[in-house]
Amino acid sequence: MWYVFFSEDKADSLAQRKAARPDHLARLQALKDQGKLLVAGPCPAIDCDDPGEAGFTGSVVIAEFDSLEQAQSWADADPYMAAGVYQRTIVKPYKKVLP
């Protein structure tokens, strides 16, 4: 089943985000390589693609896992969580309808 991950950044965590980004992207790339990633990306803190020092407010990932428990375990092991970027991640089942 698909699951949506809503992750919320801690205030002033841009430096930690930048440092942990390679490991975070490697995990997403692994899901993509397995055909289990629908979409992933950050939420800019301001209305532009490159927010610069304004940073990000969080991230959204939609990926396929066998169970909610497995999806939650994957979220809990995110390098951004370990680095103190995310203050929390909400994981919910997701039903893709369109396109």
C-alpha cells in the first residue's frame, strides 16, 4: 500500500538538513530503484523553488510499503530525524486515485 509521510522541520534546522541531505537522499533513491517511490520533496519556507537561507518547513514523501508499521519504522530511521531536522513525521495510508 502507499503511505504519505508529512515531516515537519524544527526551527533553525537548515544546517542540519544540509549536512544530513546525502544520506536522506540515498534512502529515497533506494526506494526509487525498487519502484516504491511515488514522489518526494521539501516544502520551501517561502514561495520559491530555492528558498536560500529561509530554508524549509518540512517534507512530503509518498512511498509504498507492506504495512503501516513498516512505513513508520522507515520514517523513524530517516537521517533527518537522527540529525534533529524533523520535529515529527506523520505517516498515513494513502490511496492513489489520479493520475
